[in-house]
Amino acid sequence: MDNASNAHITYDAASGKYYLFYKVHGEHQNMVADSVDGLEFSEPRMATPQDEALHPAIKKMPQNDAQGNAIYRKFLFDMESEVFRSKSSSDKMNFTDDDGVRYDLHSSDNGKIGYHDFFINSSGHIMLAYLGDAGGTNNNLRLARSTDNGWTFSWVKGNLVGDDNIGCPGGIQWDPKTVELSDGRIRM
């Protein structure tokens, strides 16, 4: 898988397959390969809407909507306005833009972030882990939290893994990736 970046892997119990999603450097379209054993994968292909519905970046919110329907969200960083926005769906395939801003960057981010990932903790809060001040002099992992089903996020803390003063200004590239384990714990 040449020029691959931003890899995500997920297991779909219904099909019994692992799906490896990634982007080709400089492109926006997701690519995907599948595997029955998680070791040997098919030839990569452009992800279809059915594949995309399995993408681990789509999160099922802890609470349903007022009619009892599941809410699935994608959280996206808007580079132009330097804020996180979201799209919502009840079927994981047809998404609509949500009004407003989910998270406005912390002042220490200097309007620049690197890779980011969302996960749901054991309290049902949606957590955003991200590289703040990407390429700047104080870049490190940061954490924000939503306690309202992913509608708004608040800054929790910076320097998440104690990487603030390691003497590598502009060069820290911790790309947080989270995986939910079978017992519900989160591994980063």
C-alpha cells in the first residue's frame, strides 16, 4: 500500500472481516483493503459508501435522538475556519452537516493541529485527542471532552503524554490512534 497515511482498522463481526482504511498521500478519497485473518489483505480499492459505513472514525453517540434513533457522527476539522464541525446520520451512510461548531481550538493550539482521533470513554463522554500547535514550538498531544453527546467540546489539558519539553520544536509528530478493546477499554 504505497503512499498510505492515516490508517484505520476495524473488524466487522457481520462479515467476519477486518477492514484497513487509509488515504493516499495528497488525496482525500479513502482506500480500503479487507482481510479474514487481519494479516493478509486484499488489493486496495477505493472505498464505497458501504465500506465507509464501517470506517472507525464514524462514532455512534452514547444517546439516541428524541425519537429513539441512533446518532452516528463524523467529526471534521475545518482548516479554513480552524474549528471542528460534524456531520450526523441515523444509518452511517447518509450524513448531513450539523449546524454550528463542535470545538474551537484552544489558544495554545495557535490555529494549527495535526492528526486527531475521537473515542468514547467509560463515562460516555466523547474524547478528542489531537496534536496541537502542529509544526509550532509547543506542539504536543492535547485532550478535549464532550459531555453532551458530541455537540460541544471543552479543553481538558495539554501535554497529555508529557512531551512538552523534549527539545524537538516543530518536530513532534505523535499521531494519536485509539482502538476499543473487546472489554470496552480504550488503548491509545
